[in-house]
Amino acid sequence: MLRRWQSLLEKYHLLALLLLPLHYAYFSAYQQLHQTIGLYLLYLIVVAASVWLNPRTAAVKPVRSFALLEQYMLLALLLTLLWLFYLPQSAFSAKASQWLWLSSQLAVMGLLLRIYWAKQTTIATAAPDNPAEHWLIGYASQSGMALQLAKRSASQLQSAGFSVQLAELNQLTQQQLHQSSKALFVVSTYGEGEPPDNASQFYQLAQQWQQSFNQLQFAVLALGDRSYQQFCAFGHWLHGWLHSRDAKAIRPLLELDSADSKSPALTQWQQLLTMLGADTETAAEQPVNDNWLLAGLHSRYIANPASSGLPCYVVKLQLPAGSSHWQAGDLLDVQPENSKCAVALWLTRHAINGCQAVHYQGRHVPLCWALAELELDKVQPPVSGSPLADWLKQQPRLPLRSYSIASIPDEGYLQLLVRQVQHDSGTLGIGSGWLTAWAMEQQPVQLRLRQHTQFHLPDDARPIIFIANGTGIAGIRALLAERVKRGQRENWLLFGERRQDSDFFFARDIQLWQQQGFIRHCDLAFSQQQAEKYYVQHALAAQQARLLDWLAQGAAIYVCGSLHGMGQAVHQTLLDTIGSDALAQLIQQGRYRRDLY
């Protein structure tokens, strides 16, 4: 609606300028020419400038609606003050002179504001085919968050009129970087400082490139997990490598802890995009991974009651009606909470009433509820008399925990397989403790679904080799359930754990699918059932002929489980069996996908 008013105001402004000379000429017959010639000259200049700067005739992006409204409100205030205090005392005492003078001043101020806004929006209004206004956005993503941020950044720039190329790092060549003048990189770090799979080939090749990229301006958003020692290591490497090749950084490297739901790095990245001319309205319409839900804890049970390992629980969550939208392979981010005992101990130690109401995260809740979401060992008590709401905003929240989803929407519940973490003191880890012990049945759990496109199934019915160990079977179970739903039978499962009688997670489902013919081969590796340790990588190595045959038929490989140990050992087995070039080709074709932790 405001844009329509903008167009009308433009039209009426030009019409008034065209009619005023006739009005003034009629009423100024008795005035001296030398008193009016200056106003006529100013009038001609203003008319020409107004027509030239009209957004319908000029290659200038119209000012945003709210900014335009602010301009006219400011002009109205200024002109009202001039009308009341200046004009009656000025030489322009005649009404006709006042009208022409006011119109001219209005046009001059509008002209200045137009020039200012034209300069501010120049970068966002350049022609898409101008090489200087082409943006390259490269991403390296293992769990999908970096890809989501890269897509969102690309969408904002495209909405502002830029030409944008979005590409994973493995797709980038030395020539593409040399031909680009502006680039943004959103990259995560995998494991202990490694590049994600869709950047591993780029990492190897880039170190051999010697060409200068002195024409390139760039910025890097690095994602990582602070629980790892090499936090954001790949992002730091990429930033340093680009700098060593003479590329110029638009701003210093930004570090984003993917477990921090309110990281200031996201705000700083958005500020950078806005400064570059990105569409802020698109940003508001596309919140990054912030669709929080409250799911009821439906049930949970221990999945390995006689195991020598730590307890594992199958946790079922009931999502609100209409929100069960996820695909096999997707992840779940959970906002954990402290135990009631830990909160009560903190309140007692600091002699604070936990029942008093506070405003926290858009809710009115007791203080003890808000404290349950905070890192209590880092929280200092509020200063006496200070507002609790302001104090709570400054306190660190517990980092998110991510889990592979073990079910598909058709099964009715969102299912997880959670292994308890136990510290040396005997206390439970925050994330596993919350889901397996502290949360009561039907208690709401804060969570958000996260797309993991790198671990989605292919659209065709090609054969798939599924490899998992431990709780990694959760993500594989969802993929198998989806394949069963599609009627796709060429599935080969390799699974490893401690003992078959106690640690064979989802055994009933796997055995049923095997009987129905949906699992063509099932190789199990239970390490503690024989004198010599036998792991899933050994089961894979024992089936080299079958592996080569399935790969020749176009099979894809999905690996889910622990990075250290199984993940690295399976990767080495594949290297020994098919070679580094063939494995790199599988990665490039999207036929080797890993979800490791």
C-alpha cells in the first residue's frame, strides 16, 4: 500500500510544480521581475531534477516504503516550522511567492534525499550481469547447518538484485576463484579440524594452487563445536589460505558455535549482508533454523538393560499436530535443562526465591524454570535491586544437543536413541540426563528439526550400503524405514556393537525387514562375543568382492556413528579397497555420505 502512495505523491508533486508557475504568473502581474526571476530559475532546475530522479524514469531503485514515509514526515515537520515562523517575516510575504518558495524547497530537500538514498542503494541495484556485482557463495557442510546459512545468504542477495552462484567447495576450481571478485564462504569443521566431505577435495587441491586472487574480496563464516579442541579449524585455514593468495578480507573471520542458539556471530553475519546491500526483508521472512517447538515426552525405555556399556534409551517425543515435517536422515536439536536438584542447590546457595515470576524468552515463568535452561556453573547471582529480566538476558544458556532421528513421520512419533553420559563424579551429562532421567513423561521438551540434506536418501532406487555402530544405528534405522516405505529392497546393512543379546538396537525392526526381503544382506559385528575384537570395519573388509560388485551397480554408502574408531577405520577400509581416486569420485557424486560424531 505504501508503494502505491509513493507513486501518487511523486505524480502530485510533479503536477504541482507544473501548475504553480501559471498560478504565480497570474497573481504576480504587479510585482517586479527582478524579485521573481530567481524563483523561476530555481523552479526550472527543480523540475528537471525531479523528472530525472523519478523512479519510473531513472535506473534508481525506489526507496523502501518505510524510509519514504519517514522522509515525508520529516519534510512535513520542517515545512510546518517554516510556514509558521519564517515565511511571514521574510521577503516572500505574498501568498503566491510563499507557495512557489515552499514547493521549490520541498523539491530541493527531496532532491538531496533522493541523491543520498541513490548512493546508499547503488550496490543493491546494479545490473545482475555486471561482473562486479556477481557474488560467489561457497559452502562446506557436514550436518546441514552451513548449507542452510549459505542458502539463506544467497537468497537475500538475489532478492536485492545480485547475481549469485551457490556452490559446495568441492565444485570450485582455481579458474572460478580467479574470475570472481566477491565471495562469501560458510564452512563448518568436521571432527578434529578436518574439512567436511564436500570440501575434502578442494582442501587437497587448493594447497597446490599458486595463482594470486588479488581481485577477490571475501568474508568467511566458520562453524564449529567448542567441545572440540580445534574449534572452527577449517574456517581458519580457509581464511588464512585466501589471505596468502592475496585475496582481501571484507571483515575478520566470524566464528559460530553451532550449539549456541543465540550466537552473536549470526547477528554480525546478517549485519555484513545488510552492509553489502542484501535484502533485509528476505532475512526477516527466512529465519535461520529457529523454528522451535514444544514436544511432549511420550515415553522412554532402556534399550540395553544387561549391557556392559552405558545405558541407552529409546525416547519417543510427540510433536504438535501439523509440525511433523522431517525426512529420514534429518537431525533434532534439543534445548536441554538442568535437573531440579541442581537448580534448587543453586537457589539455596545464593539465597534466592525461585518461585518469583520473571519474563524470559517471551514467556512469564517462575525463576526456577528459567534457571533450568542456564549454565549454572557460569551464572552469578543478580545484583540486589536489578531487574531479573535484564539479568537473565545476560546469562549463558545451556548449549544445544543434536541427535539423529530414528523414525519417519509415518510412524507417528519422533524417536531418538540416547546413550547416557556419566562424569567421573557419577553425575549425568546435561543433554542425556535431561532426556533419559530428569524430564517427566508428558513434560514439554524444547526442540527444533534441522534438515540434513547431506544425509538424505537419493531419489532413485539404487542399491545402498548402510554402515553404523552404537547409537549411529538411529539415523540408519530411519533411512531403512523410508526405503521400506518406498518398496526399495536393495539394502545392505553392516552394524557393530558389544554383544548381540544386549546391544542389538532395533533388532526386532531389522530382523522383520530382513525376513520381508528389504535387507538383502545383514553383517553384524559384536566385538565382545569372541576372543579377538571384531568391528564393523572388519565385516566390511571381509566382503570386498560384494562391496566392489555393489559399487559397480551404482550403490551409495551411508555411514553413521562415531568418528573416531569406526568412522576413520571404515574410511581407511574403503581407501584400501577402491583407492583414493575412486573414493573421491564417490564423494563428488554424492554416493559416500557420513554422519559422524
